[in-house]
Amino acid sequence: MLKIKTFLIKSIDFLIYGNFLIAVSAAVSTLSTVVLLSGFADGNDVALAFFIGSATFFLYNLHKPVTYFLRKQFIHNQRFTKTKVFQIPLSILTILSGIYCVFFFFSLPSTLQFFLVGIAFLSLGYVLPILGKGRRLRDVAYIKIFLIALVWAAMTVGLPYLIVKNTVNPMCFWQLFIERSCFIFALCIPFDIRDMDWDRQTNVKTIPLSIGVKNAKIWGISALTLAILLVFLLKDATIYTFSQFLIQSSLYVLTMFIVSITNSKRSDYFFYGLIDGLIFVQGLLLFLVF
């Protein structure tokens, strides 16, 4: 029985610390947007979703070793020690996912390639010290949370829209883009709260450090309130069905509660499992309840 429990714990750790959950969440979120905008998904759409998932897996797994190299004072942090256990298989899979993304990129239409170059620049700039002296885009004051929200919305809403744009009102696209940005922004607030000591030591200014935890949570809840309003407008524009409107609104209310109970002492399972898992749940429910 003990061996089974140990195996299950290691399997869960591999999925969340290896960034499989967040990668699958990105893929499902992308695919659900395609279905939401066009009513169906073909083989090309599935391939695009797989590409987005692979790119997410590559970037998130690249981020940790780069951070380890730049911020060695945090090497005993659980996020690093847990990942180190799976270092060899994760390194191999990360390299393979990067190679796959390069090959897939050149199979895309030039319009999508141009768009992806911009996303890739922002994403790699978040991970790599392109600003010199070990500084990344994430180290610029207040930019981290907005950059993540922008890139996620661009990947999971912008790319699908470019595929089906002839059938979607541009106003609806921007409403959906902002709604997804608000959702990701709100999910980032708990991570900024968790990383307050880290960011304080590295002189990275974030919303919780500047206005306090309570006010940062209010920002997150306000973003989710705006998201619910946008869902209502998109329902009237027939992008969302009534069932999807109820699902989205309920999920955002649940997210408000999770943001409200966040503190820096919560376990990694709370952040990497529950909070990241909300993206997967949103995408899956939108995909299934059509």
C-alpha cells in the first residue's frame, strides 16, 4: 500500500513539476477556442493545439534551469529540488518538444508565422536574460503578470482567431481576448503572492509587493468580475451558449474564492495543481459543453 501511495505521489509530482498539466491546459484551451469560434475542430486545429501545448512545455521547462542559473540562492526551493528528481527525462522531452515546435512552425502559413515570432520573442524574453546583467522581461517592474496574461491570450485566443477570423466579428474577438487575459491575470495574482519573498530579494516589483496582498486580491477579483461581464456580452453575441455562460461565470466565481484564500504558505499542489488546473477545466468544459 505504501509503495502504491509513493508511486502516485511521484506520478503527480512528475505531471505538475514537469509542467505537463500546464502544457495540456494550454492545448485544451486553444482547441476549445477554435470550437467556440467555428463550431468544430479538424486535424489542423488539433495539430495547432498540440503545437501550443508543446511550446508551453518547452518554455516552462526552460524557465526553471535558467532561473536556477541566474538565482542560485534559491536552489533549495522545493520547486527546484522536486524538478531535479526528474531532470533527465524532462530534459530529453524538453529538447524534443523544442525541435518539434521548430519543424511545426515552418509548416504554418506566413500569417501565423509572423504572429508567432512576436509571441516567441515575448515568451523567450520572459525566460532568457535578453536585457543584460541577468535581467529578463519578468524582472522589469510590474510587467511579469501582464506579460503572462497577454501571451496566454495571444496563444489560446489570438491564434485560433487567425484561423477562423472570416466568420468572427472582430469586436467579439477582442472581448474574448480581454476575457481570457483577465482570467489569466487573476490566476497570476496567487503566484505573485507566493513569490513575494523571492521577488523582494531579487528587487522585482510586483502588484502584491506594491499595494499589499489584500489589494492584490481585489485586483484579481475585479479582473474576474470584468471577465464575467464580457462572458455575458459574448452570450448576447451568440459566441457563448447559455450553458457555456453559466459554466464560465461559475468557474470565475470559483476562481474568485480561490484567489481570496491564497497565501504564501499554501503548498505547491495548491498552485501547480489547483490553480493551473483551472485553465484545463475551463478549456475542457467549453469543449464538451457546446
